Amino acid sequence: LTVRSLYVRLGRPRSNLNLLLTLRRSVSNMSGGVITQVTQLHSRHGNGAVREVVEGVLEGCRKGTWRRMVRWCVEGELEGGEFFVKEDRGVEGGGVWGKRYWMDVNEIVPGVSESMAEEVRRLGRGINFLKICCGKVQQGIRAEGWEKVDTPKLEREVSEACRKIDGVVVDTIKKEVRRDKF
């Protein structure tokens, strides 16, 4: 094995490492869904080999965001960091409903519409409101079957669960107001 043949054989792995370094540098000051968006832009590269490597990285970004989004929709928990839903943990009590959670439209990941993102935020916020302010444990969407990214399925489930949670929140507030708890 000569140095030249070794250099030739390591050309592709070296090229892939340089590409990953370039990707890393391009997102170093970013977080959440913006990383996925920038990686998505890199995946539009004209070179098929580059596109293949970036698609692998993009799949990892999507899965991470997907897991956090599903956990938010099931339990109302921002696991492992935020995505397009942001939280101010300093807000407590009555501010939980209006000020604790908000949506950063710049971090909405490709494939998720702004209206769906708003419903995702509302769903998790409702679950948390019931948990924090009313002591009720309420599940949003069902917990199983979310290993694979399936945006249309999630959109249907979130819409239905959002309507249910909104109804539970309204009913709970009516009952609590009658008891003078609020």
C-alpha cells in the first residue's frame, strides 16, 4: 500500500468529514428548528454524494425534533430542549396560560405548517395548564405509534386532541370559577 493509493482510498471519507465540518460550522450559533431548516437548504446541493450525506444528517435532525414535538403533544413536556415551542419557566400561576409558552415561527421545521405548529403549541399549553394550575393529569395524543415521522397523521391527531383539551380546559375553568377557586 503506497501513500498515494492510501490518499486516493481516503478521498471520499475525507470529503465527507469536510462536509460534516462545514455543516457543523454553518449551524454553530443556531438552535432548534433553525438547524433543521439550514440542513434542509444544504440538502439541495447538486452533487448526489453531498446530498446523500446531508440527507442522513437531516434525518437525524428531523427525528430529534419529531421526538420532542410528540412528547410535547402527549405529555406537555419540553424534553431535551425546545423546538418551535419556547418556554419561560419564570412564569407561574395565572401567567401559565398566556405567557409561559410561545411559538417561534422562525424555528418551524420543514413539513409543519404554521397552523399545525400553533395547534401543537396550544395542545401542550393546555396539558400544562391543567397539570400546573388544576392538578389534573391529561394526555394529549395517544403515546404509541410515533416512531416514524408521519406529519399528516400527527396533524389529524393534534387537531382532535387540541379540541378535546380546549374543551377540558373550559369545563375545568367553569367548574373552578363556580367553586371560587380562581
